[in-house]
Amino acid sequence: MSNSMNENMKLAIPFAGDALTEVIAQSAKEILAAAVQAEARQWIAERSDLRDQRGHRLVVANGYLPERQVLTGIGPVSIKQPRIEDRRPAEQREKLNRRILPAYLRRTSSIDEAIPWMYLYGISTNDMGDSLKALLGPAIEHLSPHTVSRLVSQWQTQYAHWNQRSLADGQYVYLWADGVHFNVRLGDDNSACILVILGATADGNKEILAIADGYRESAQSWKAVLLDLKNRGLQAPKLAIGDGAMGFWAAMEEVYPSTKGQRCWVHKTLNVLSYFPKNLHGQARDKIHQIWMAATEADAHKAFDLFVQTYQAKYPKAVACLGKDREALLAFYYFPAEHWVHIRTTNPIESIFSTVRLRHDKTRNNASRKACLAMVFKLCQSAQRGFQRLNGSELIPEVLAGIKFENGVKQIAA
């Protein structure tokens, strides 16, 4: 396993026999034991008034359940849970819904999240158990190749169900779209990539809407994804944010013609700078920054014109690259200013895959199409838990209602 992989995965790597790791593991075991004990005691205490005719409690602790081993980011941790005895009639008995150590838990979420990363880095199912043993120690018993294969199969099933869910009950004000390229081949196709669409709900939360494979981000591939979303009930969003991939915009024009388009400023900046010598990157970037950070659309156009006047003579290709999307780059001015930080770029999608989005040559290892999609699905599920709500979420209903904004400010009808 390469050093870069370990660095990107950001996993703590304990070494077998390391005294510090042993101390940490023992402390983790003690903390976990105290937590599950406290959870059980509280649950029993809340039912202390339940007594039989002789005054004896009906809900009590009675020894311990068999010891369980849970795989964590610092290696396996063994723990015993209190056994709870409920002596009431069967129809009245309750079961403790253990939140700290749920039934059948064998791995913490950080381990399950490591498996998709490793898969997308080209680690085979057969090698994954050995790789995790190198990371977490030789005592791992629950991550054999068979277990990993079973997990991959389960995730494929989950992805298939998720990919058929109805979207008719939701309303999405914005969507972000991007094609994500990994350093693995999808089957026998070097040109395939993962198409991802993220949406902002009516209450300001971000939600993954689509994960699909496509051919070079073609119009046909994007059209298939958008038509599937539409068929499952997705209404036209007010704004779509994406890079300059013409396939996506051609598909949007056909499937959701009423949706406005916003070009991603990060992608556009990188494209424009590619036409400049490196010693001018800082200067040119500052002038581009002045455009999209302008307080009003009029000020943005002034900064835009200044860029054109400054570089037209010597760097016409850079000016043409920026100028051809002028209108689409400034679409955000017609939406609430509180939302600008979210809708000027495709960063919400970029952040999910920042450590694995590699556009260099693909590895020779082929990846199962279904398994790769399932891995990306699991990564997105994990990332979605940390998504932040849009600033100014209270303004979204007004945007959905068609109320006009200019320069980020709501326009009051005369």
C-alpha cells in the first residue's frame, strides 16, 4: 500500500505491540464499558417503579451478555454488555434500543467507510482483509475476503433500491452536477466516469440525488440521468451549477429547459489560467476574483471588462475562454446573496471526492461497474451526514415561489 494512499485515507495506523496503542485501546475499552453500563442503568432506573406484588423490581440487571469484539479505528476492542431481565408478562416487555453498541454491530462506521475508499484505490476484495490487518493489527476476525464480498453485495443491493426511490415528495431549489473520475477502470472502459448530482431541498439541506456511470460526461449520459430523475418525480430546480462540460448543459436544456445555469467559477478559473504563463497566474487570478466577488452585477461586468482590456492583446484565448460564458457565470446575482457562497461553484460535490478525484492515467485493475457505483454510493452516504445547510435557508421558499432577486436582494412588487 502506497504512502499517498495512507495519507489520503487519513486513518490512524497502530503498530502491533506498540505500548501507546495498547494504552489507547485499553482506555477505549474502559470508556466504552462505562458508557454501555450507564446506558443500561439509566434505562433500568426509568422503570424502577415497575414492581411485583412483593415490591420487587420487574426490570433489573442480571449479569452480562457474552463478550463481543468490535472493530474500531484503533483495532479490535472487546466489551461486555449488561444483561437486562424484564420479568413482566411477554406482551408488556420492552427491549432496550442500544444506541452506543447496537445489536449485531461488529465494526464502527469508520471501518465500513474505509472499505469503499480502498476499493476505489484499486485494492482487490481478496487483498482488502490483509490491507486492513496491516492497518489495524492481526486480531481482526470479521473482515475476511468473504465478509468484504458480502458487504459489497449488500451495498450493491442498497444502491439499487436507492436508485429507484421516488422523488415526487421532494422539492429541490438548486442542483450541482459533476463528473468524477477515479484511478480505476469501470469494467473494460477507460472513458467511463461517475456522474453525480446533488440537490438542495426546500429546507436548505443538501441531498445526493443521483450517482450513475457515464461515457466521457456525454450529453446522452447526462440526459439518461436527468430523464431518470424526472421520471421519478424530480421537478425542475431553479438553478443548476456545473462546470463547462457541454454534455450536461445540452441535456439540461432538453430535460429541464426552464432551469437557469450557473457555471462553476473554480473550474472556469483553472481553465482560464491554463492559457497564461505561470508567472501571471497570481495577477490573473486576482482579477478573476474581483469579478465574482463584486457586490453587484454591474460591478462584476466592470471587472469583467477590465480583464478583457488587460489581456485581450497578448492572451486572447484566455479572454475568449472567460468571455464565452459571461452570462452563465453571473447567473448567481439573481438569487439571494446568502446563497452565493453555495451556488457559485460545484464545491459541494468536489468536497466529497477531493481525496480520490484523480484525473491521471487509470490503473490497469478493472473494477466491477456495480461494485464501483456501490462504493461511491457508500462514500456519498457517509459524506451526506456532514453536509451543512445553506445559509439563508428561510429564503428558499421565496425562490421556489418565483419571487425575483436582483443583486442578491428580493425585489418588492410595486
